[in-house]
Amino acid sequence: MNIHGKMIYSIKVDGMKSSSDDVNVGVYGIFTSNSGTGRWKYYLISYKTSPNGDLRLTHEWHSFPMEATYDTIQKHAKEVQSVEDGRRMCDEYKDKWVSGSNDTLQHKREEKLNEILDK
């Protein structure tokens, strides 16, 4: 069996830090192939990037900080059905953090109205 993975979607959560490093949330895809068949699974992760470029899972969405390996992601990250579902959850999480509100739709409406009225 072969396992490969890659970051499919990532967004920085403005103002969120983990040990003075920026925190990102994203959708990590793991592709498993065996005897001519293959399957993608998608996981929500919160992470920071180390100076050497390695990903380290952060406590925002995981029990404790840990190295981001295929095994730890599969065991400790939430699986989502599609990239689109994961992207929506990441964007909503960021919006809630940035706005300080659980009402992200209202926040987006207010931003759009401000953009229109300022023109």
C-alpha cells in the first residue's frame, strides 16, 4: 500500500498564534493506493510551519501540538467528506475568529455594505 499526502487548501488565521508562530487552518488530503485502486480522504488541520518547512499540528483543532505525519493526521484530525466542505469550515472558522462573533453571515453583509457605501 502506498500513501501520499498534500495540503489542498490553507488559510492563515489573522492574529492567531501558537508559540509566536502564525496559525493556519486547512484541508489536508491523503491518497491511499493499493493494487491499481486509490482513494482520497480529506482532513481538517490547524498547523504552523517550522523553519525547515515541516508542518506541526497545533492545539486549536487537535488535542495537543504534534508533528504532522500521515498517521497523526488520520488519528487526530477530523475527516470531512469533500474539499469544498473542508474549505467552507476553514473559512467560517477564520471569519469567526477575526470578527469575534458567531454570526459570520451578518459580519460578511456588514463588510460588503461598508465596501459599497465607501465607494
